Amino acid sequence: MDPLSTGDPLRLGPYRLLGVLGAGGMGKVYLGRDGQGQPAALKVLRPELAHDQQMVQRFLREAQAAQAVTGKGVARVLGAQTEGGRQWIASEFLAGPTLDQAVRQYGPLPESAVRVLAGALAATLGDVHAAGLVHRDIKPSNIVLTSDGPRVIDFGIARPEHGLTLTSTGEAPATPGYGAPEQVLGQRTGPAGDIFALGAVLAYAASGRNAFTGGHVAAVQYEVVHGEPDLSAVPGALRQPLAYCLAKDPAARPAPAWLARALTPPRRPDLPWKNGPLAVEINQREEHARRLAEVPGVEVAGVPRRRLLGAFAAGGAVLLAGGGGALWWAVGGEEVNDGPQPWAAEPLSTYAPGTVPEPLWSRPDVASAKAPAPLAVRDVVVVAAPSGVLRAYGVTDGKHRWTSPPTATETGALEAPDGVVLVVASDGSLLALDAADGKQAWSVRGADAERLLAADDAAVYVLTGRGRIRAIDLEEHTVRWTAPAPVAITGAAVGAAAEDERLVLHGVDGRVAALETGRGGIAWGPRKQGGKALVPAVGDGTVYLGGSSLTALSLRSGAKKWREPGSGEDGFGAPAVSGGSLYIAQGGDLSVRRTKDGSEAWTLPMNLGKLSVAPPVTAGRSVWLADGEESENGISTADTRSGVLAWSYTPGTRGDWHLATADNRVFLLQAGTLTAMPVF
């Protein structure tokens, strides 16, 4: 959770705001407390959308739909302001993991728990339908597990029972694999559509696998409409009732009450949210949430409230390894996951200006001289060793954890969404290594990969030996497409970022272009940007580019939003985006710009010897910037709150700097030495 910043309200209705849980395309979500000390999640429509009648109507519809359902199986709406001023919805604050998170972290639920889950969700859908509504987006990530059982969230695309599925531009009609066939086809969707989704949810909970799969979204939707669900991993006694739910014909699907009877649990079911590791995690998170809502300034069990906020954001050491829980609320169709990790460090409560804090740990001679930036994945940080292998070290203590098979270490490494480390083998194959032990999880032979470029939730994008761009599907482990590079690429020199169905490339020729990640066609560009091949920064549907100018473009269309000309020979370095601000090296200074228009927030002279091509790194309330190539000047750290220099770290060695950050640590790699530093 981030603290409130300039422009954030301090109070909404009866709620005093404590911090920012997350942000999305439609708005922000804040943690607040009312006069009785009860926590709430407040979803606020972005001010610039207040005059967009389509967005306002969608926001109003969500509030009305959620308020209409009064059953205990939904996240209760506590209040709303939808006319005049800021538009917001206050919801019950849920501090547990989603079903999706729980299954991925702890495995499929026992059969008896699936039966209890089926009964609870069937009862909730009965309440939704009795209110004259269809939820239309039942999926594992919209079900939060609490100590009192499962709760349904996100009524953002709910409709009256008589409504059609047709939506306005930008609204997804169904989550692939969970929306019913009639919903996929844009036909009238009634309560039976929610039953279809419930069947898919229960199949996932029971097996850990999706009932409908495919290499891309269109293939999944085709299977929903024309194929058969894969229930082979579902316990035998559950298959037939779930198959009824997943019938193509809405009229053939059962009513919620029938499903609850068909899946009646045993007298003493095994409930992971009541007993075991998942239950411990849920209880600890709920306790953190209760403490967060205490009256400001008052200590709870001897712990200052400010420290509790930090501990909640950082996770501390009390949570279970691999917890994966989260604070959840829907933000314009996006999931906000701001949960702490059990291996996270606790930020410094303060620092002495000009005094470098002691490193958390340091390991000399662990990386090769030409090693790329380290990669932090879960509880390990991975570096390229001199012997042509990757080595992983524990983020908490720097102890060696595992060594990979021989790889093309100079090509770098990327993290895939399922917690594996992607690397290139010496023969051009793509290898996926389990972050826990370094063992091979899967591989793609014949990938002809020369360098890793970027990865998103669906694919990893590589540069081939023939200078082409290739997309490799992360689920099917096959080549999706291969396309000519739209910009000039020389060796390792190219900046790449993948997000929201776009792969943005900044080439050595100073041109920028974006490919469609679904098929490899050019989405926009090439257009001249100038400068070196710098890594783009992406946030809120915008791509930010350094070079001869600092430029903001629409990620989808490439249309210019704003441009700030550079000065001097180098212009701007690679930008980093965080919390509505851009952090970027300009000449020898650190410049902070507002993302909305590029205007200057503050500039800090840093006397950089040479402009670094790597972007700054932001962590906590600090921003870290390395001096340029082969520098002895080291790392400068600034306070993002005040714009002043916190300290400079100059170990006295010479070599390129590479930085990475995760879970309240910054990892510094130079001259073969890997150092973990604290943040504030």
C-alpha cells in the first residue's frame, strides 16, 4: 500500500483515507476508516472521467448492482456518492487471497471443500438472481476467501436479468473460459450464464486446471462455444454435476439450489480457509487489516501505527512462505493485488542524509563481467555467473540457492507469470527454470532465440538468430508468430516492453514501433524518437520514451499525448514510471515529470559523469540512479517525497552498474559483486 500523494483526497464522506491500495483505468482504490474505526475499500472514479457519461453510467450501475444484493456471500457496499463531486463506492474491506491465488499457491481444494464452496457460491448467486441481476463475471479472481468463507466481488459488468451481453467499446463481455457460450456470442445472458461460470470456477478449484484452454483468447472462446470442457482432473463424483453446469444450452443448466443439493458436503468437511496454512495466512491478514483501522497515533499492542502500515505493505516475517494473499477490489476490470510477501524486507523508518545505510548483504565474485541486470523472482535473485550458468541467491540472506544448467547468460533472464525464470540455452532453445530449485520446468526446442526481449502474461518475445521477432506462448510452449523487426536492432541494443497487447521496440536507429502481440502485425510506427535504444516505460495505457525527447504516446494507437524536447548531446535517459510520476536522467540530473503532461515536478542535480541507458529504479519512497558506463561515481539515491539527495553509494570499484528491485530491497550489481540494499 502506498501513502496518499498530492491530489489524493483526505476524506470521502464519513471515511478518512489512509493510503492507496491500487489504481486502474477507471480510478483509484483507497483504504479508509469510518468514525467507528471500521476499514473500508473506496473505489474512486478518476476526475478526468467524471464528464464521460458512459464511464459515469458504468460506475453508477456497479454501485446500484452491488447495493441491490444483500446476502452475506458478497462484499457489502457500505456507501456511495455517485452524483456531484467525486464519485466513489465504499465496500467492505476483504483482506484474504482470491480463489485463484489460493489454488495457485496451495494447490486444488479437497473434494469436500469444493462441495462447500459450491453450496456457498450457489447461495450467493441465488441472492444475486433474486435481486434481478446477473453477475456476468464469476471467475476465481472475483472470489475472495475469508475466515468466514468465500465472498464474491466486482459487479462492474453486472446487468439486470433482462439485459443483453452487448457492451460498449472497451468493456470485456466475458472472461475467456468462464463466460457462457451465449455471452461469448453476444446474445442475451440470463442467470444460467452465471451457472456456467460457476461450473468452470468449481472445476478449477477442484483440479487447479481451467476447463477450457487454448493458445490464445480466440481459441479459448472457440472451445467454450464449440468444444467440450476438460474435467479429467476433477474428482469423479464432481464431474457430472459440473458437466451439467457447463452445458452449451442455457436451459439444460441446473438452478443454484439443485447444484447445492447435488454437491452436499460431508458432515465434517476439510476446509482450507478454516484450518491449515491458508487459514493461518487469512487470519494474519485480517488481523493486519484490523490494526490498520485503529485510530491514528494510537499504538496497538505496543506497535506504533506507522510501523504497522509499513509491516502490512512489506509483509514482515510473520506470513507463511509462498503466501500469495492480497487485498482485493476491482478497479475498472483490473485486479489490485497489493499483498505483502513473506520474504519482503522491512523498510527503513528513517535515514541520515548523506549517510549510506549498511548493506543487507553483499556477495563478491558471483557474476561475470558482462552480466546483465539481476532478476528478483519470488525469494531469490538470479545473476549470470562467470562459468556460463545462472546462480540464484536468497533475497533475505544472499546464500546460494541453486545453479542452472549451462545457458547463454549474456542474453539475460525474464520472469514468467507462473514464477519461472526464462533463459536461453546455448543452442537457442527457450528454457523455463523453477525459481524454487532451478530445475527445468519446460523448454521450447527450435526457438532460435538469440536474446530475450520482454514477456507479458501470455507470451515471451525473443530476438532470433536471423534478426526477427518471435513470440512464444507461455501456456502451450509453442511459437505463436515470427515477424520482421520494425526497427534496427544490433546485438543486444534494443529497448523493449510488452503490455496490453502491444510489444514496443526502440531500436538503435532511434525509431520506435509497436507490434500486436496476438499476431505480430505492426500496430503503429515506426516513428522517429532519436537517441539510443532505451527501454520504454508503460503505465495507464501510455508508453513513455526517452532519447532526443521525452515523449508520451498512446500504447494502443501510437498517438502523441505530449512531448518534451531534450537538450544537449544525450537528451533523456530511459524513464521509469511510478505513482503518476516519471523518473528520468536528463544530462547530469535526475528529473521528475508528471505523467499527465510532462511538466516538471522537481529536478535534482546529481553530477552524473555519463548518462546511463538504464532507467532509474523506484522502491518505497526512494529512487535510485546509476552513473553511466564504466563509472566510479556509483549510485545516487533520492527521496521522492522531498526531491533531495539521500545518499551516494560509491564502493570504489569500476564497471557498469545494473539495478533491480523487489520487496523493499534494491539489488546492485557491479564488477561481479551483488549487493542488497535497504530502502525507505
